[in-house]
Amino acid sequence: MENMNNQDIQVPDNYIDYHRVKISLVEDLRKIQNFSIRLQLNKSIGLIEDVISRFTNKSFSIAIVGEFRRGKSTLINALLGQEILPSAVRPTTATLCRVRYGLDPVVKLIFKDSRQQDVDINQLKDYVTQLSEQSKQNATVVKEAIIYYPSGYCQNNIEIVDTPGLNDIAMMTEVTLGGLRQADAAILVIMALSPFSEYEAKFLENDILTNDLGHVMFVVSGIDRLNSPEDTDEIIQAIEKRILDNVLRRAEQQFGKSSKEYEVYLKKIGKPKVFGLSAYQALKAKQTGDKTLLSQSRFTDFEAALEKFLTVDRGAVELQVPVNRAIASGNEIIQTINIRESALQMEEGKFQAAYDKAVADILELRKKKQEEMKQIDLASGNVKYNVRPKLADLEKRLKWAVEQAIDEIRPSLKPSEVDKPKALNEKLANKVSISVQLNSQKVADEIQAEIQRGLAKEITRLEDFIISVDQTLRGIEDEFLKIEGSSTQKRSVWGEVAIATVAYLTSMSGLYTGFRAAGWKGALAGGAASLGIFITTGLVTSIFALPVSLPVIAAYLIATAFVGDWAAKAATQQERLDAFIKDYQQKACQEISKKLQQNRLDQQVDDYITETFEALKRQVSQEVEALLDNTENTLADLRLKRGQAKAQIENELKGLNEMREETQRILGNAQRLSSQLNRTTYEGMDWNSEVDSE
């Protein structure tokens, strides 16, 4: 692909083409920004700069997650094509490690108190592991380590995030989940010889499916240890089926199988991406240039799918915002040029009449905007009112979850287990933690759905206001051009960029996708699923960090296992076991009450709902005010320039015509790319035939 000036522009499908499109888009946005400066469209200048800044600073982030000794470090080294992460680091990594491109190998340590320190790459293990008492102590104060290395892979503006093991202590698991939520793509590494351990199954059901399966790829490592390629294919198929079964079961529980939300969720999730490979063979092959071994490793198929996913699937969403900023600002420039050209040639009386009417129309729009902002505040209040009963019931539901878990596990416990309190505590803690997490997630889903409905309703209600803004501004243009206005225009240019930018700022990319297909009401279909991700990853992090505290309960009970009142009073093992379980349940419920009181969940949820609707208000207000201010500035500037000499006016008209031609070229490129991005996004959302046959 040459560049965006080519008439046959294509959606990028690799890193190089994505970079070329990115450069071309930024160049065109800079030209539009310069035209906005010349035309004194001051508010647009800042909006364009914001989009350019976010777009140019964007890098693709790949998070590698999995249990210890699953081949994560080898997979990372295979992607990089060289052994950068020493294997000794991996079994005890205690913090995030980010691998980025840098000319000189060095590690930058980011401490929790915001301090930074550069260390030699060979000293990495001394700060992010638990290999020694000193490194363990160092790791507790390190937030993350950034590893800069001259890797060709990372030179494509890619960072690889290495995470602690899933089966480590709760603190490390939360660090891993944090890295997963922030990544563009997450790779869950599973061992071929022992796929889906207890921790991996829990991670899939309780974390991945409550976040976004659509950006997760599954790697079954170590296929070189299997007996035959047929064994590899059989394991991959079994894992795909297990993931798919979990997706369908969760979607049916959450939405109901016959609901539209169920269909939207499945389309958004997509087919699970599972790859069997040998990272060890791939690394050796890249180091030695052995093409046969590289093919045998099946690594190239995985790399190609990862590149396509980042540049086409995720990249399409990233490109939509600058493309639509170019379309919106480009159209505004054309509209401004039309007004200027006509106004400079109008009779004074006609100009003044058109000017006065435009000023009055703008004033009326500002009054309408204030009313719309009040309506959004009312909608926010209604959502808060609707979720309060769910929060009020949360403590009761979580305590019931503890009771349910203990009732389920009790029949399997033997009286003799009370003599091994540590093992008994761990067994109870695991069961209770899963039960509490699942039930708390149900509450989160209900809150999520309530916010979803409220926001969707506001987006639908705002359609009339959006159309009125568009038609009023077109009417102002028509007053100066004296042509018939298009009253049937239902999809405003600024409406596209508004919803696209909201998506960019809040991760609600589905809103934009739906809007492109069917206007503002169509945004609801796309927004329903992606909004769910945003709420789950934000709300669940704060509310449902609660299960993380359950191992603390277990540790506390171990300490009191032989000193509690029950120990003195109980005689037989069965009596001691019953007393132990009763005491455990009581302590667990007390811990739940304590955590809920400490976290002030009602205030957190209120604040979150407020910010969600404030984000909508800010974006709508910002876009409307930009258009109104720019129109006012144009009219004021025209009043001054109408007194210029004829030669000056002719030069002004000539310059306006040149701007129009270049802007129309940029618009043509942006509109063609926008159309292709829209098709690509929807093609990527097609659900597989397995779902249709269910």
C-alpha cells in the first residue's frame, strides 16, 4: 500500500501498512488543523490536536498471562526472536515487566512511590522476583519494570507485558488482571500436557469471560512433547469446545437465550482463538535460521493471526477516531469556506439580515444544549436510584454465597481433615472465593445492565437535538448561499465524530460501530456489549476485590485453629470439624461486612455512574460548542473583511478555493477508508456456525 493519497486505499493488514496509514492520517489532520487556524476555527484546532496526540502515542500492548512454568518467557522470547527474558526470572516473577523497543538494553524500574531508576538488564531478577529475601523485599516496592531492548518486533510500536503467575498469591493475581484489562491483546498460555488446571479454568470463567474474550488468544504450548500432530489437533479442538461451552452458558445465564442481547454478546465475543505451538522450537529456529523447524513449531500461523488481530481488528477501532475527526473537521472547513465566499460577495443588507438570523439561531441552540445537559443529569440520577436496591442486597447475597459454598463442600470433608487446618482452610477458601466471586459478578452484571439501559436511552433521546444542531448550521450556510437546504439529512457529520470520540475516550468502541451501521439508535446494538466490558473492568475491580481478601481469612483461621473456644469444647474429630466450619463461616461473613463498609460501594458506584454520564455530557457539549464558537468567529471575521479592497477580497477567495480543493481530497480519502473500516469491523464480529446451530 503506497499511501492514503492513492484512490484505492486499503485497511492495513500488517504492521508496516498500519504505520503508513497512521503517518498519512496524521499528515492530513495537520493540514486540516492548519486550515482551521487560517479560518479561525479555534475550537477545532484543540480537538484535532487531542486526536493526533492520542493517536500518535498509541502503541499495541500484548499481555502474556498463565500459570507458572507454562512457557510464558519462552513464548515472549520466541516473539522477540531472541532470548531477552532469562528463564530464571519466570517461576517467581512478582510484578509486571514491559518489553519495549530501545536502542540500548536497559531496565527502567518504576517504584510504587513514583521514583524511577535505571539498572542493567542483567539485574532485572534482583528487583522483580522472589528468588532471594532481598529480591523479594525489592519486589514489594516496584510497581513495574520496563525493559528496553533493540528488538525488531517491538520496533513496530508494540510492547509485550509479562505478568506474574495466576496461581500465585492474590496480590500477584490482581497485578496480572490489571495488565490484562489494559492490553490490546491478551495471550493465555496453557500447557499441552495438562490443559485447563483448576486455576486456568477459574481464570477463564471468572475473569476472562467477565472482561473481553474478544481480545484474548489462547496458546497451547509444548506441542513438541506430544506424540503426533493428530494429538495436537485433538487437544486444540477440546479446548475450543470448552471455551465455547463456557461462553454460551454464561451468555444464556446473563441475557437469556432468546434475547437480542444474547445475540449481540455472541457476535461481539467472536470465535475463540486457540493456537497449538512450540515456542521452544520457534525460538531455536529463529536463532539458527532453521525454516523447517519454524514451520514444525506452528509459530508462524500464530504470529500472522496476532498481527492481523492487532492491525485489522483492534487497529480498525483505533483508526476510526482520526478518520472521523478528519471527516467532521473537513466538512466544517468546506461549510465555512462556502459561507465566507458567499458573504464576501453579498449585498450589505442581505449580509446583515443573514448575520442577525445566524446569531439568533446560535443563541437558541445554546439554550437547547443547556436543557439537554440537565436531562442527562436526570438520567444519571434515575440510574443511581435503580441500582441502589441491588447494592443494598449485596451483603446478604454474598453471605448467602458463603453459606452455599460451605453446604456444597461439607459432604466431601472428612473428620480427620480438621487435624490439618492449613489444608482445610485452603480448601474452604478456594470454594468460598469462587462462590463469592460468581455471585458478586451477578450483581455487577445487573448494575452493568442498568447503566447500559440508562446510557442507551440518553443516546436515543439526544438524536433529535443532534439533528436540530446539524439542520440549524446547514440553515445558516443556506442563508448565505441562498440554496435549498437538505432537511432530509438525518445523519450529521459531527454526530459521527462525537460518538467515535466518546468511544475512544471511554473504551465504548461498540457505540461507534453501531452508529456507523444504523445511526444513533444503531449505536445501541454495538454499545450494549462493549459498554459491558467498560463497566465490568472498572466496577468489578473495586467492588469485587473482596474475594482477594478471602485467603486472609484463611490465614487468620489457621492462627486461631487451636486456640478458639470451639477447640476446648469439642471432643470428637467430627465435632471439631463442625465447629471449625461454623467458625470459618462466621469469620468469612464478618470479613464481608467489614470490607463492604470500608469500601463504601454505594459511593463508588454513584461516582462511577456520574462520571459515565459526565463523559457523555462533556463530549456532546465540547463538540456543539466547537461548532457554535467557530461559526460565530467566522461571522465576526466576515464583518471585518467585507470592508477590504476588491483586490484583497479576490486574494481571499483564491485562497479559499485552494483550501477547498485540498480539503476535498482529504475528505475523499478519509471517507473511502471510513467505509472500509466499517465493513472490516462488522466482518470481524460475525459469530461462527457453531453458535448458529445451537
